[in-house]
Amino acid sequence: MGLMRTCAILVLMLASFAAAQSQPLQDVQAAINRKDYATALRIVQPAAQGGDPSAQAMLGSMYALGYGVKQSYSEAVNWFRKSAAQGFPDGQYQLGTAYLLGQGAAQNNTEALNWLRKAADKGHPDAQSNLGMMYAQGLGVKRSQTDAVNWFRKAAEQGQSVAQSNLGLAYLSGQGVNRDYTEALNWLRKAADQNDAQAQANLASMYARGEGVKKDPSQAVVLYRKAADQGVAGAQYSLGIAYTNGVGVAKNEAEGIRWFRKAADQGVPEAQASLGMAYAIGMGVAKDPAESVKWSSKAAQHGISQGQESLRALAEEGYAPAQNELGLTYEKGWGSLKIDAEAVNWYRRAAEQKFAAAQFNLGRMYAAGKGTRQSDTEAYKWFALAAAQGNQDARKQLAEVAKRLTAEQIAEAKQASH
């Protein structure tokens, strides 16, 4: 679990600075809160043009969000820069974050660090949080988990939820600070109570494993669901596991598969493997070999052995697409050792069922002498069979192999392909 969490430059005015606002700017904030952007713009624009740094930062945020104006990150940065130049912390924070994200200005970690540090030194919690992230990742500065934790702590103590979440994670993982489940629980709870999705997911894992708290699968499910509903892929996968196994919640395989799919769509390889397995055996969903091959192959490409095993189960049932994909896993070393001879074996099984992709792959193996004896004649034969089914890659290779064969050999290969 990494410490980096990206903040978009979408913060309008922070509560910690609201007290310093003039009455007109408080009126602007109130108008924004009730989504009366025309009124907000009518008040804030003259103030910003008149040089008020607070108004300039606020107008920049309106441009970043497209509130009452056409969204423009470059125009937002223009106003953030004016505000920052006058030493206003929120302008400095917004400008630094713009450089960090490359929104409205060319991405520049050095500039980001410069402006974020200025704001952080003045106590701006979001700047402190982003500065902590830069130290955690070594962006524009030497990587230091200790410095990252120091900045997270400053922001967390001001109630900044992302910093609280990252500080809790630091204590949970022992990055930049001694592992301390009590402290992890304390900070993750604070962040989770502010609806920080990643904190909810990490807190759920503590309840699921009984780390620093009595093991409570039901509470873990409650927290996983909150995080999953906010799109945290890992929480979606964990929720899928809970439902399919009936841990902390009534067993419901169909619901489990629904969450696996959400996580799989976000690229979680374990979820892809679980989804592939479900389609292979018909668990919580109708058996669908094609869908199983699709997801199992994605998982195998990430080294998840379960993905390869699902492919093997379908391949041994004689399903040609699975045989071809299983061959690829052996050729590429996905989820298993790289074994060219085994790749040839599975390509051949699918090719003999007239599966074009496998015919092409088998042709490649013969052409290169991988996992089998080198034979341009055999390569031509299989490329010809694949090309006859419209495989364009096979057609290109067919022409290349033909250059190395005599007319008699080509005739022989054509005869063999009929």
C-alpha cells in the first residue's frame, strides 16, 4: 500500500482560512455553497481584479471548477499565480498543486515543491498533505518517509482527512515511523469518519485481520462497502471475497461476482482471476467460457496463477480459445514457468480445431524453432491455414516464409494444409 494520494486543484476556500475573509468574500463562499455561481462571480471578480489575493485564489478555483465561467486550468493558474505572488497561502497551495498535477501549467516538481512548501510553512493543511506525498514518492526531493510522516502529521492534526489516512497507513505499514496499530487505528478512524474512502478500506482490513482491534468480519464488510461505493478497487475485490465466501455477510455469489467485476474493470488482477474462475465453473453467474478466457488471460498476464489454472480447466475440456491462451501463458511465462514446448502443445491442440489465432501462433513457433524443431514448411502450412480464415498477421508471415522455400516445398506445404 503506497502513501501517494493525489489531490486535484479543486478546493475552493478552506475552513481554516475562512475566518480571515472579508464579508464580501464570505458572501461569495455562501453563493458558491448554494450553487449561485453568477452571484459569486459578480462579487469576486472585481475584488480579484482589484488585487485582493484571497479573491484571486477564489476566482482561480472557480475557473478550475468551471463555476460560473468556462472551465480553464490555464486561467485558474493565472489567478493562483497573482495570489501566490502576494504570499497568500491558498494561492501558493493551489499554484503548487497545479504544477504537481500539470494542470494549467507544465508539470514541474521543483516548482510544485517550492510553492507547496511556502504554503505548508504557513500552516496550510492541504499544502502540508501534498508536500508529504512528494516526500513519500521522492517527487522533486529526495525520498523520505520520515519527512513525509512529519508533514502528514502537521496536516492531520488540523483535521485534513487525506493526511490522517496517510498517517494511519504509515503506522499500519511501518513506513517512516514504527508500526503501531493503536495509532493506525486512531488516525484511520478520524479519516474514515470524514468519509475518506482509502482510510475506510484500510480500516476494514484491520477489522478483517484483527490488527489492533478485535477481529470483526461484519464491521470489515461495512467499511469495505463504504470504500467500494466510492470506487476503491481493492475494497471492491475484498467485498467480492466476503460475499462469495459468506464472511461477515450472508453468502451471495452473484453479489460477489458483481463486486469482482467492478474491481476487475479497474485492473485488479486478483479480481480478474476470480471473475475468470466464476465464468469457468458457473459460480454466481452463467458459465461462459469466452468471458472466462478474457478475464483469466488478463489475470495470467499479471502473474496470477489462478488465471492460468482457469484457462487450463477449459483447455482440458477442449475449448480452443482457452487452449490458445494457455499456450500464450507458457510461451510468455505468465503465471508459470516459461515452457515453449508446452506452449506448442496447446497451440497445436487449438490449431487442430481450426482456431486461426492458434494456427498463427503454431506457425510462429515452427518458424522460430521455439519449443519444436525449426521448419519453414510447417510454418508455411499453419500460416496458410490461419490466413485462409482471414488472419492478417498470418498473411504477412506467409509471404516472409515463402521467400525461404522452394516452389516444391511450397507446393508440399499447400498440399498439407488442405
